[in-house]
Amino acid sequence: VRVYRDLNLTVDLEAIEKRRIARAEKFQEWDRQNRFQGSPIFSIPGPVKIADFLPGEGVGYSDADANNKGSSYRLDEAVDIGISIGADSNFSVGWTQPGEWLTYQVDVSMAGEFNIELECASDGRGGALHIDTADRRDSAVLNIPDTGGWQNWKKVTGKIRLAAGRQILKLRMGQGGPDTGAVGNLSQLVFKPAQAYD
């Protein structure tokens, strides 16, 4: 192996430092825009970002392991959150196991039946989950299909009946997938009115 050195080469340290600062500022701006802002109240109809669950083990969530395997977003919580590529939300909850759950505070504008659209991904046949309100199972079971990869997002649908007003929704992980053992990667739930009631 021969190594050559260009004696006329000069390194522009000032330009390198400017580029480093610009990249750091860009990352800080992205991080600021995507940082969890506390305990949001989601409006229904509308989207609910899966990674924006209520805080606190045993209150906002129950997770099977003690740390965030995805190492992103909410590092102070044990829920496994990773970056989503090509999903409607920048972050997703992954490594989901049967028995885990997440809670969300929602404000439902009108009582009625809603169509649920769950954005999910799985590399093999995934598992199943459902949504509870006031400690009872209210939605149809949502089954996670084989989407062809952990970042290959698809939407599955179901229905739920909700009362009007502010309430807590609990997303419960049911059985693990026959191919993966996991339930699946979960990005976002969208609630759309199907039928309103008085």
C-alpha cells in the first residue's frame, strides 16, 4: 500500500466549524419541534400519536422492560420508542409485547361510533390489540398483518363507540404475532365519525 500526501492541500477549519454548527442547529430545531410537550389532550375526531401517551409507569403505560429500546424521543420513559420512516408520525412505539398498555387523554366532541384507522408495521404476522375506555373493552380487536418490514407502514381499521367529553383511552397489547412474538410497530390512531348519537 502506498500513501501519498498533497503538500499543497489546505484544510479550511473555519468552513468545517461553520458546517458543524449549522448541522447542530438544524438537529436542535428538529428536536425542539418533535419533543414531547407534556400530557397532550387529543381531540376526537382526529389523530392520536401513539408515542404521546400519558407519562409514568403504571399510570400512563406498562412496559415489559425497564428501558427505551428505541433510544429516541421520550428517554425518561421505559416505553420503546423509535424513529418512524415514512409514517404519518415521526415516532412509533415498537418492541410491543402482550400485556403492555398505553393511555391517552382525549376530548370526544360528540358521542357515537367511530371508525379507527391504526398505522402499523410488522416484519411477519403481527399480534392483536384493542382499546379500552373506563376499564372496559370497547373496540373491535385490531390485528396487525405482515406489512413486509418494521418500517413498511400499513393501515388497519376497526370501530369503537365513544361517549362525549374528556376521557382516558387505554391501548392494550393482546397476543403476540405468530411470526414475530411482538404485537407490532404502532405509529398513529385516527378516529373518524361513523355515526353520531344524541
